[in-house]
Amino acid sequence: MGTRIQLLARWLAAAGLALAATLAGATVKPSSAAPDFTLRAADGQNLRLQEQRGQVVLLNFWATWCAPCRQEMPHLNRLHEKYRSAGLQLWGVNVDDDPRTAMATAAKLGVRFTVLLDAAKQVVKLYDLEGMPATVLIDRDGRVRYVHRGYREGYEAAYEQQIRELLKE
């Protein structure tokens, strides 16, 4: 009986290490392929990331309860207005449980870019993003190029420099 328990313990330890390695590899990192997803936009249409190939995509994960997220929105609006005609797709992926709260907050903040609704938190888990806000820049080939976790005043200057770099490629 002791041998079976030891074997089971070893098997569980090995399975745990394999799971930890898999989870560690799941983190979205620069130069990795951007995980594909489809989400419903606030206007009701379904949008799929893979269909944006050829465009530079900025994904901004946000929540209504996140003060830095609300602080960042006017800067994202400005980037959207400035670079959308050059090939930038800016998608705000909201992770609130109630889509109505997300849409009302986006309207109150004057958000002019596409808001996607991830109430089930499938995409935020797919991208392994725990804190809000988080911003992921994806190049025209569908590869993650930059990942920003959190927001502080001035980060938008880095976003803009990176957007310009990716649009030139």
C-alpha cells in the first residue's frame, strides 16, 4: 500500500509540475502569436481578432471599477482618432460582469473606439492578464509585440511611439 501511495504522490507531483509549466507558458509575451478570440461588441456585432490581420491592434483590457482605466480612456480616444486611418484598430475589452454597466460607463467617458464585452472573462484569462488595465499591442502579422500591465500618467507616450513603429512596418 505504501508503494502505491508513493507512486501516486510522484505522479501528482509530476502532473503539478507539468501544469505549472503549461500555465507559465500561457502568459502572452512579446513575439508570441496573439491568441485568437471572438467577442461581442457594444453595438451587437461579433468581432474576431484573426480577421484584423494587416492592421495594428491595440487591445486595452479595462473595468468600470478601475480608476486608472477611466484615467486612461481620453488618451486612448486621442490615439484612436489620430491613427485609425493609418491602420490602427483600438479595442477596449471590458471585463465587467454586467455589460450594461460597461456600456453606460463607456458612453459617460465618451469612448469613441470599439468596446468589446468579456463578461465571462474568457479573453482576459486567455491573455493571462490579472490586473486592470492591461494593454497589448499586436502587429500586422498577428504577433504580440508589447504588453503593458497597469497604467500611469505618461504611458500613452510609449503607446504612441510603439503604434507608430508598428504602423511603419
